[in-house]
Amino acid sequence: MIFFRRITKQPLEFVAALLCLAAFSWPLSNLASGAPQQDFPEPPNDLTKIYYISSGTAVPLPFEAGQFAFDVFRPAVKDKVARLTVTGSKASLILTNSDVRFLVFVADRMDPPPHQLARLTSSKSQRSLKISLLKGRKGYAPFAEDNIQIERRILKRLRVSAGPNRILFVNYMELRPLRPLPPGEYAIVGDSLADIATFRIK
């Protein structure tokens, strides 16, 4: 059994804003008033990263280059089982189950949200994720045995300045596994597989 991830390309305005935010820190404004004692850090300025929470602080997960021989933004020409690979047998970042609360930014009303948590298979020289491509459809799907079920919670809805007289709405969101993660290699993947956020549970 697989869970198919349909690609929903983000609006061009949102992509442009992310590119700008990668190089500059734009001010963020919260639309709704926060709870008096919130259990999450304030939104970081860089919306292109994925974070985990350590001692109440948002810390970016390292990105690694995904290697694959297909284009998930084009309809597959046939049904196929393929592998996404990452160089190296182990991730550099080691987390514990008390750390696995992740923070991401998602374009407002993007449904379903793009991020998935998956367990990677480790070998001597690389880590990999088996995925399914379906004929005539864009996107990909990790197989059920590798797909980790997560809870999603919108923390804040943000107004993001994308330049003069341009405002975008972005959701600041928490991802949390429904169950403790066993020891192993993991990745948070999104629509694009070119860069994936990786970590290890020891």
C-alpha cells in the first residue's frame, strides 16, 4: 500500500517570496494574537528552511541533495518503483524523540501540505527511499512501511512582505510524529526532492 503525493505547485508569488527570503530577512507579522504561554518559538525569518525545536529554540535541519533519475513535476510515462538516494550511510544530525517537533512554512490554503516524514534505508555508502510513480500523474509516493504518520498543527498565520506593496499569507506549522520514532535514518521530504532535510534517531 502506498500514500500518493500529488504535486501542487505553489503560486509564483509564493516561490518568489521564498527566493527573496533566502537572501534577505523580511519582517513577519502575525494576524492573530498568540496564546499567553505558547509552546513554540517565534517564527524564524528564513521561510525556506525546516526546523526542529531544541530547548525552546528553532534550529534548522541540515539539507542534503537528493539524487534521482525522474522529474516529479511531469506526469510519469509509466508505473514505476524508483529510489531517491542520499550520499552517506548516516545523517550528521542526531535527535532524540523529545526533539522531534518540526517547524515548517506552508503557503496558505495549500492542501494537502507538502511535507512528509519518511524512514530511509541505510547501506554502507548511501541512504535511500523507495517511492512509487504512477502513469499519467505528477508527484510520487513513499511506500506505507516507510511513511511516518504525523500530526499537523497551524501555529500562526503570517503576513509576509514580498516586496513593495506585495503581501503573502503563509502558515507557520508544527509537524509531530504520532508515535515515538525507532532508531534509524529519517528525512522530511516535500514536493521537490532536490533538497531533503535529514536526521538520525539513535
